[in-house]
Amino acid sequence: MAKDRIISPEAQRSDEPDPASAGAAALRPRRLQEYVGQRDLVEKLAIALKAAAQRGEPMEHVLLHGPPGLGKTTLAHVIAEEMGSHAYVTSGPALTKAGDLVGTLTKMQERDILFIDEVHRLPAPVEEYLYPAMEDFKIDFTLDTGMHAKVITYRLRPFTLIGATTRAGLLTGALRTRFGIAHHLRFYERDELMVILQRACAKLEMGDVAESVLEMIARRSRGTPRVTLRLLRRVRDFAQVRAAGRVDGQIVTDALELERIDELGLDELDRTYLGTIGQVYEGGPVGVEAIAATLGEDAGTLEDVVEPYLLQIGFLARTRQGRRLTALGAAHLGVAVPDGKEPSPEASTLFEPGG
């Protein structure tokens, strides 16, 4: 259920435009100067890329960590484009044995990019192969066993490894220290999302869309570019079928109401979660396992998919006793929180819930 949520930051098949369709230009930026947001990281990468080009060397290995949907994969392709090289994309769970990694490393050309998503999920034997590859650009094969065992060293062409993870704390210390550049990606501000929307509208040939209309979409995007582009495509489809391609405020409202997404970017599961705490458990505190049992959902799904955004906008508080609604969350639901249950001081918000 959670995997199909339109406001989920996880990648979905629908996020990739169909090359055969009209106006299916890639929405991802290709060059660093086109990349929106993450200003500190962009400046850091620009300096590293220029310095590496002047020395004729590959750029240092890069670790990108942060919530999904913020542009880690996009940055890997941008770096490859800036270096004039090819990006090989894989993921930690896909590299089940050392041979999977060795096959990719040995076919890479000089200054190519190896992008490993969810790098914290690399099996230990595969990760150990990475250490000499990252430091000395070599891998060691062990042939035969016992007294006839023989180690053969294979020299690799210098390359750049870009690791991405949503759980930086699960990385081993040995792997983390081998990255020369490490950066945490933050959520996007509303004006940054509007720039992304304006560029996407041009690429999707949607014509001139008013800034106020784009702001309505950005406000519902949970600070995540992947979500904002997904919402834009749903609005475009709705406008094409119901309004002859016209996109205005009413079309956005109607399209996202059809998707059950409100003005804050909350969907049906978010509201049901909050409603369960507010009405069934009188505002909390209540354990996540009890909430999961009431909703018939998996507790891990609620922790990883539902709770992060509710915490960011200050609607939910995690305490030692369990989850409970904040005053903001109770006001949004229109329920009263019993005296003494409001967090103090009031939870700070990352995004402005009121617009």
C-alpha cells in the first residue's frame, strides 16, 4: 500500500517518462549549473571537479546521504556528465557476491563513475573488495585453496565511487572514512521547488503556468523534488483530460483532491494515522505497534514512510512514552488534546504548515 503512495519519496516506475511519448524530455538536470538546490554541495562539487580536471585525475569518492527523492542519483549522472565519463548504476542489495562488483569494476574506463545506491546494504565480503579498489585502484583474486592458493592482483583504471544512502548511521566506519567528500542532502525550500516546477513545465510543454499555481503544487510536495514532479505529472494528466490542457488553481485543487492529497501534502494514510492517535488514543502517548495494529499496517512502514514528514511539520511528537499529537496536529484534525499532553515548547516545523 505505502509503495503506491503518490507522495512517497521512493522511486516508482512512473517517475521515468516514456521515451516514446510526446514531450518525454528528461526532467533531470544534466549539468551542475542546471542543478537546483543544495547550494553548499554544488559549490563543493564544482571546486572538486575543476581541481580534478586540472590535474587530469578522477574526482575523489563521494558519499551522499539523506532522505530519498532529494537528487542523489541525479547528482551521480551530473558528475559523470561534467567529467565526460560514463556512470554505472547499481545498488547494495543487487551486489550479492564479490563477482558482481568485480565484473563492473574491470570493465570501467578511466574516470568513470560507479554509483551504488543504498550502499549501507552491501554484503560484508563485497564491501571488503571495495577497500583496495577505492584506495589503490586494484583488486585481489584468490585462485585455488589450501597450499596451492595463489593471489592475483588486477589493476583497475582510476574511477570515482559515489555512494548514496538513506541510513548513514549503518555504514561501517572503514567504508565511511574512504570517501573524500561526504554531504547530507537537506529538504528543499518552496522557492527551490518552484524553480524545478518551472523548468519541468517547459520540458513537458505545458505552456505558461502561473506562479501561484506552481506554489500550490510546491506546498504539497513535502520538500522533495521527486514528489513535486510526480504531482506535476498528475496535474498535467488531469488538465489534459478534463480541461483541454488548461492548468489553473482550480485544476490543481481538483486533480490533487482526486488523489486525496490536501493542501499540506498529507494523504489518506497520513490523516488516518493522525486521526487514530487523536480520536482512538485521545492524542497519545501511544506506542507505534498499537497504532500499526489499529490501522492494519506494518510498524516499520509507519516509522519509515508516514512519521518523518509528520515530525518535520510539527504535527507529531515522539516521546519515551510513545507517539502523541502536538497542538498543531490537533488543530489540523480539529480535535482537542487533553490538558497536559501538548509538547512544551511547541514542536518546531521544517515547512510552514499554514502556507
